[in-house]
Amino acid sequence: MNRPPPALDCAHVIEFAITDDSVTFEQRHTLNVGGEWLGEVSNLAICQDLEKTEFLIFHCNPEWEVLGVAAGYGSIQEAKERIERSYHGITSKWVASGYSREEAMKYVENQFKDQSCSFCGRTPLQFQAVAGDTVRICNLCVDSFYEAMHESKNET
């Protein structure tokens, strides 16, 4: 079984399902991506955003590349009920990922390591960046430097 990584698009993978011949796809309550109906996918994942409490349904290809996302579910059960409407029989296919939230956070941090702030090391999940070719600075460091510069002017 091809397992997903701990996180997809900065969201913690909680459960996943791989469709097979026992699952029947019906084109209803499915995802519209860029004006086109996504259609049947081979892999589904229920994830939780690392910054919010909502749950998401990720529609993925066999390599777990995200093709579309349905958002706004208040619980895992609500997400499962919704996807069952389009993927009849998927209920028995869900598998717990076994990944902790901490593992997902570390995975995401590692994925964005080369995009972290050159001064404090924060990842793009934690800031808005100003980026150059070789240096990145986060909005928090910009604010800190601004305050430090203005404090020294007021002291003179």
C-alpha cells in the first residue's frame, strides 16, 4: 500500500483511503477545480490544517500529489459522510495514518527548510516572506529590526 506522507499541502494527514474496484464513483458532490470537474481520483486523505481546526478532504493521484481540496468540515466523520456520497463503499477503506501532529509539522518544516527566514529560521508556515535570490527575511524580523532602529534613534 502506497502511504501518503505525514502532511499534504501543509495539512496533517489523519486518515487516507485508496480506491479500488469495490468503490463506485458517482459524479456528484465532487470537486470543481479551475472550472472543470475533477472526476474520480485514486487516493483520498482526510487532513487537518496545521493552523486551523477544520478538516479537509484531499483528492490525490497515486503519488499523493494533491489534485484538489474540499474544505470546511467540522469533524472527520462529517468529511467521511460527504465523500461517501461520491465514492460509494469508501467507508471501509479508511486507514489511520499513524502520523502525529508533531511529525506532520516536522515534515512540513523540512519541506520548506530552504525557504526559511535567513535571520530567525522560521518557516513559511509561520510568516510572510520578503525573498531575494539568496536571502529571505520574515515579516516578524522586519518588524523587530524596524523597532530596534527606531528605538536607537529615540535614545540619541
